[in-house]
Amino acid sequence: MSLLRKPLAALVVAGALVFSGPAPAGAKVATGCAKTYTVVPNDSWNRIASKVNVTMSLLLKVNKANTKSLLLIGDVICLPRSATSKTTSTALKLKAPEKRYTVKQSAAIIREIWPDKLEDRAVAIAKRESKLNAASYNGGCCLGLFQIHWLAHRSWLKDIGITSASQLLDARLNAKAGYAIYKRSNGWGAWN
């Protein structure tokens, strides 16, 4: 990999990266790049490629890396000259949900929507993902009871009536989307 190890300071605040003095020991810094990108929490080669509108193979090529090359928060990697940003921020603009649900109500909605033989596991997963807080948002991508990744699923969520990220903050719609993901992936893979 063409990245050099050099200490860098990075503080992640609401999805933005701010540099400030010494920090992640061992962070890699790309040298001689026309454009660079600083790795943030939950990044992967594929996610970065998607964020900057290039193929993952091109991104790997310019970094002399492969899919097993480790990325750490604070690493600075090279971007191809053709890289562009899809958005200036990864944070979603959300409207507050119209209705707030209690933990008990959220569990009841999951039990109502999911088939009987799957409902206990579905409730356990939602408890792990969001503590059964229907309005849960991790600040980067994922929303609601089942922490559904809006950007990854929005293309087909419209088929079940979900046309905005804010709708995933509704317990009923999120449980419906979670079950749809379960069916699309033929199991619990999305949450394993």
C-alpha cells in the first residue's frame, strides 16, 4: 500500500472530521495524491468509493491496495482524479417523527408485522440495534428500530411506500421495511 504511517489528529463530530494535534497512533497518510480522503467511522473501501463516485477497483488501484487492506479511522487515502463528492455531508436531513412510540409499543408493532415464528428474534434484534427506540438515528446512515441504511435501500424501499429517510423513524414503517429486508436477503444476514 502506498500509504505512510504518520500520526494524525482526528476528532469525529456529527459526521465531520476535524484535525487537531496528535492522535490515532499509526494512522496512514497518503503522499503525492491529487486528492485525498480521510477515513471516518464505518468506512470501507466500498463505502468510500460510493461516496466519491468511483469504482472500488479504481480506488483500490490508486492506493495499491486490495479488499483485505485495513482502513483505520484517521487514515488519509488517495482518490482518483475523477473522484467527486455525492454530498457535502453524510448526515441525513430528518424531520421529527409525528408519533413517538414506547419500547412496549415498538415491540408490539414488530410482533404484529413479523410472522409469529420470527417475531421473538426480530424483537431481540431491534432491541440490540436501537434499544427499541423507533426514532433512533446513528448520525451516519441508519435509522429506526432495525437501523436500516437509508442510502443502501432507498431504491427499493419506495416499492413499499417509503420515500424518505424520515419515514424510517416510524416504528410501523421501519418494522415493515425490516421484514422486507429479511425476505430480500433470505434470512437474518443483514443483522449478523
